[in-house]
Amino acid sequence: MAVKKLEHVGIQVRDIDTSIEFYTRVVGLVFLEKQDHFDPKIKLAFLGFEDSMEPIVELISGYNPDLPAEGKVHHLAFAVDNIEAEIARVKDHHVTFVDESVATLPSGSKYIFFYGPDGEWIEFFQS
């Protein structure tokens, strides 16, 4: 199997700057970067631990303004080396994809989402 590690957990937020400030000041994560999305309404920010500088939390604003009071974990992401090969592999398990096409960010990173058994979103992410 080619899943290498947990890539990050995506959390939907109402205000990305407020959430960056909270997760850095209160939780103690390190702000790594903001990234553009191909949908200009959506803003992304990545946070991690100082010793590794790898993202573990992705903050997502603009995706869904109707968040429940307890917040919303949007997805669980796993890093993969070859996203096309992994798509073919999980298709053998008859998974349902959120969208059949691979999305490519301006940075060149690629991702795709599919559903887990309870409807949770799982992402394969190739840097």
C-alpha cells in the first residue's frame, strides 16, 4: 500500500485569520503558509509543529458558511506518491468519489476526495 502518512486534517472555519491566530497563540501550532485555491471564495491556511514544519491542520474558509456550533472537520488527508495509482487501487474497493476528477492547486499539488463508510471525506494528496 502506498499511503505514507497522515497528511493533514481539514477544518472548516468562519474567519481564517481569527482561526490562524487561535491555533498559533492558544493551541501552539506554527503558521506555515496561506495558499490560494482554484475557487477564489475559498482561502486555505496550513499549520504544523515547529520541529517538523509539516502541515497537520488545514484551515478552510469560504467553503460552507453554515457551520454547526461545534465546528466542522471537513476531511482526513493522506499523503501519497502517485495519486493516479492510488485512485485505481481504491476503485477496486468500489469507493464513491466526491468528484471523479483530480483537482490541481496553483502550487501543483493534486488531490481527490472519496467517501468513507459513514460519509466522511477522505483525501489523497500528492505534493
